[in-house]
Amino acid sequence: MSQSQRHIISILLENEPGALSRVVGLFAQRGYNIETLTVAPTEDETLSRLTMTTIGNESKVEQITKQLNRLIEVVKLVNLTEGPHIERELMLIKVKAVGAQRAEIKRTADVFRGQVVDISSSVYTVQLTGTSDKLAAFIEAIGPSCVLETVRTGVSGISRGEKVLSL
Amino acid sequence: MELLSGGDMLVRALHDSGVEYIYGYPGGSLLHVYDAVYKQSHVKHVLVRHEQAAAHMADGFARATGKAGVVMVTSGPGATNTVTGIATAQTDSIPMVVICGQVPSHLIGDDAFQETDMLGIARPIVKHSFRVTDPVDIPEIIAKAFHIAETGRPGPVVIDLPKDMTMPNERFEYNYPKKVKIRSYSPPQRGHSGQIKKAVDMIFEAKRPIIYTGGGVVLDKSSDKLRELVDELGFPVTNTLMGLGAFPGTDERFLGMLGMHGTYEANVTMHHADLIIAIGARFDDRVTNATGKFCPDAKIIHIDIDPSSISKTITADVPIVGPVGSVLDDMLALIRSSDETIDAEALASWWKRINDWRPRHGMRYDKNEDGLMKPQEVIEAMYEATEGKAYVTSDVGQHQMFAAQYYKFDDPNKWINSGGLGTMGFGFPAAMGIKMNFPEDKVVCVTGEGSIQMNIQELSTCLQYGIPVKILCLNNGSLGMVRQWQDMNYEGRHSSSYMESLPDFVKLVEAYGHVGIRVTNRDELPQALEDTFNKYNDRLVFLDVKVDEKEHVYPMQVPLGSMRDMWLNKTERT
């Protein structure tokens, strides 16, 4: 049995009511795990693009992609992790920022190429984009104890080069 | 240009889809549609007594013909009552179109009277589902529903139809699409030629081959091609519970059913094979036993239209995704045009080994001397009485296994059972659906006193429409399969497996206007069968046959073992 790994599955889905529930329901029904899920319409408004990350060994992920392909509304599907790809996740994070902390958090945000997008007397809200690892590293760097709230979009991804996922 | 109401369009579209019968039950949200049904004569409605039976009737029809059966039920409880029937069809890949009424659109989400989220409830047990949001779409949705239900790996499709989509006074242009196109749905049409070539190479190299086929061969109507392949190769064949009849049960090359209650020779031949050619079968847990111990020497060719069936439980060496019939055609052509031949010498010695295993087969039983019959001998007698040509439906349990083992099906689409989901209450309505469409054929429901009571209300439907099916009830006064497991694994503690307070079935069926015959002794059976199939040929006959409650189904694979690990009877193990 091969090792469990994180996979990014990207799906072109008919933009119809109920389509998303079939995808999500499939994971619950068959005992698969969803780590992150992000979905929005594409430039073609009849299609949604859905990106999900899941963890499993090779045969499990193969079964997941096959089961997803059985859904009538799944138009196309790619496992991005099988080839070179770009992945991004956006995080908004509220951190305690008082006294010397204020400069330190700003410096750390700069290092991670984040931006402070909102300020109050005791709180900074930082916006950060990158791989999931990078976002986790930022939280580690500022110290989890000063984190008040985080919200992450989940992973979006696209393959490198000329390969495209389209009709 | 013809203008039709939504209700009229629905009925017209069903007619244009080739539908003769719909099975259903009316209710508030469907009254406009039922009025549309009333006003025409092409599409006939069959009123069941419980919606679950409507789904099983449609299912029986579909299994016998390959065409989608149609169910029509009202919103709320009408819809939810079909759930077991839909799941039964989904598990066995049976085409079905289920039209569910729904409360008017403006009430959806308000917890209105008889409102339920049928699309949500049915989502995990359908191939696809639709909600009608504009009456103009009705013909196209119906056409798409049939297309999806019947092509690729078949399955049930649910259509949620809010009442305001069918208003009699709102009329629209009717357009039934000549051709259905769904951009995200294109089932495979051919197998990959490179893979087929690899498979044929393996066939030529094989020393100990076996062909293992399932319901997919029946569904793709490829039984003739399977027979051609076996004629060409001379390999042994085994069928799954769902695949019986795809290859003649009386043929010398047929080893019987395989799996949990399969024959000794089928399971042992599988175990020792060096090549398994799996055709339209899915290596289900009732076939493989422990997957880690499954057929250690075998290379596997797996032909299936659904890629998700391939390498799901057992890894295939040569997967071939495609329709069974087309792949078999391509394989046959390649085999016939090849310079190579199969290894005849190896095959002869393989057959010698198989024929040595055959006498050990576990499908034997001893008859009681006191005249109390074993269930097996009842099936054998019914096989003789119907000359092996009946449509046989079954419920679920011991009687199902005995029917599968002892009725030798020579033709596909004749053995109709809920193999995957294991739905008690399936057999009787399924038999009704078949009999209505094949009035000249013998249709027998093999059942038990437990299962038959799960849809016995349909005796009333049979009287209304004159559906003379034959019900063969193997009455052992207990839930036999449950009891068997309790005997084997729970030291005979028969927890809730004893059917106390059974009705007098003869009186019951007579009350419904049919014929009941009770058989308690072997001597009475021949006359009872004679009366059932001749004297009362045009009547529904309920044959209540008392059988030995102590009998177990054997052979039976030992749990967590390999294919060949079996109990052959209560005391003998392989």
C-alpha cells in the first residue's frame, strides 16, 4: 500500500443547482476526506471551477477521481499534484498588536509578502497569499498565541505551462 | 404548433420515450398529471398499493427487458416510499425513471404539507436527478432521464416535479428532442485496442484460465458474445449471482455460481487459476471473500464499462474500460485472426483437474424420510415443472440462494433478484412487473414467509389488473438466513429470527381473490405444481410449501478465508 499524500483535485463542474452537493455528498458517502474546498464560477458562466484537497494513498485517490467522474455534472477533472502546478491560498488573519508587537508583526508580514489591510488600536488584520505551508509558517512565526481569528479560502490551483482544463 | 400543459407534456414525452406502463400512486402534487394520464390511452398507469412496490415493478420490467421502468409518485411520503426501490436499482445498475411530485415552487423550503427534499434524500442512490424549474423543459428532461438511465452503466434517475410545472391552463410548445446530448456525459463506446491486444496475448499464454462474468453481460445483452467466446476458447465459466443465465446453466463448461454460496468447483477453480477474465463483474465482497487471500496465482483481465469498478477491490493487470459486447467483439476478432493459439494441452490438463473437483461439489442435500421437504427439492421440482424456462424472481435469504443454486438458468434476463442491496419484498412486485409485460410466460416468485410479507398488499393490485404470477413460498417459519448465521456464529440463539404468528396464507390469498395451495408433505407437491401451472394457469397462485427449518445453505465460504475455504455442509470443511 502506497503512502498517504495530499492531492489537489481540480474539477470543471456544470454551474447548476445541486451539482456541488453531489460532489460533497460523494465524499461523505464513500468515507473520503475533504481537507479544503473552494468553488466559484468561471469566465464561462455555465461552468464552475472547484478545487479540493484530499489525503489518501494512490489507489484511494484513483478511486476518488473515478467516482467523481461518474457524476454527470462533472465535465472535466484533473489531479493537479500529478504534474507541475501552482497552488495558492488566501488567508485573512487578525492578530493582537500592541506596543512592540506592532512593528514586529508588520516586519514579519513584510517578510512573508503579506499586507496589513486593517488596523485598530490593538489589532492588525493581515492578508497573506501563498501555499498552505507558507500560511502555516506565518502563523508559526508570529506565534499562535497572538492569533485572534483566521479565515482561509482553501487551496486554488492551476497547472503550469500550456496545459489547460477547459471544455 | 401544438400547445400542451406541463402535465400533458410529461405524459406525451413518456409516450415518445416508448413507455407503455407506468407504476405509481397518485397524490395532491400530481393530480394535474394524473388527469393528463386519464385523458389519453397510450401510457397506462398501474396503481400499486404501496409506492415501494411501484419501484420494484418498474425494476422487474427493466431487468427483464433492459429498458427503463417508470415510476410515478406524489411528493413527501409517496416519494420517500420509493427510496428502497431506487437504492435496489442503483446497486444492481438497473435503468429506472422515477417521477416524484413536489409541492409548488413557491412553497419549497417552507416545510409545506407533503414536502420533502427528495432530491437530497435520493442523491446517494441515483445515477442522476433533475428538478423541473420551467415546464418548457419537461420533454427534454424526460428524454435526458431515459438516456442517462439506459446508457453506460445503467441506473435510476429521479425527476422532482413541482406542482406548478403542470398547471392545466398554462400551455407551452411541445418539443421532444430527436437526439439527446449532454456535454458532460459520454459513456465509453469501445475498449482500448492496445489493452484488448494485451488481454488476448495473456489468453494465449494462460495455462489455467477461467472466465468470471457478472450482471454487466446481462445488462449489455452480450450473452451471445460470451457464448461465442467460450466456444472459441473452451475455457471454464462461472457467473456471479447477478450474472446467472448469461451462460447456460446446463452447459458442461459452466461451473456454477461462485462466491459465498457458490459451488466448490467454481471457487476452487478460481483459486487455482493463473488467468481470470472478469467480464461485467465487480469483485464484490460476496464473491472475493478476503481480498488479501484472493486467487494468489491469477493475472486479471477486467472488462467493465465503469472505470470505478476496476481495481476498486482487486487490482486488475489489464483493465479494459468499455461496453462488454463491443470489447468481446474486438477480442474475438483478434483471437480469430491471430497466428497464435491457446495452449490446448495445458487446457486439457486444467479441465482434468476441474473435473476431479466436480464430484466434491457442495450442492448436495439429503432428503428427509418423513416427507418434510428440503427447500432444495422444492426448487428442483419447480425447475422441472417450468422446464427451466420461467422468469424466476426472488426475495432475499436462503430461498434466494437455493433458487440461484438449483434453478439452472439457460437464458439471460430470466433470473431477477436484488443481488446487491439484498432487498426483502422485492420479488413479488418484480414478478408482477415482468408478468404484465410478458403475459404468455411463466413468472414465478420464489420467496419465504418473511420476505413475502414485506409487500404482500400487492395481492390486491394483482386482482385489479389480472396479473397471474405464481408465488412459491418456502415456508420454514423463520428468517432462514438469519437463523443460519445464528446457528453458525451465535450458538443457536435465534434472536428475533423466528416468525411467530404467521398468517394462514391460503386464507389470506383467498381473501384477496386468488388461489392458495398449502403443501406440507413431499407427496403433495407434484399435484400442487400441476394445479399451479395448468389448472390455475390464469390465476395468481400462492403455493405455501412447508420446508425443513433446520436446513442451511451450503457451500458457504469461511469468513476471512480465500475463495476455496468453504463449509461443504454442517460438518465438512475444505
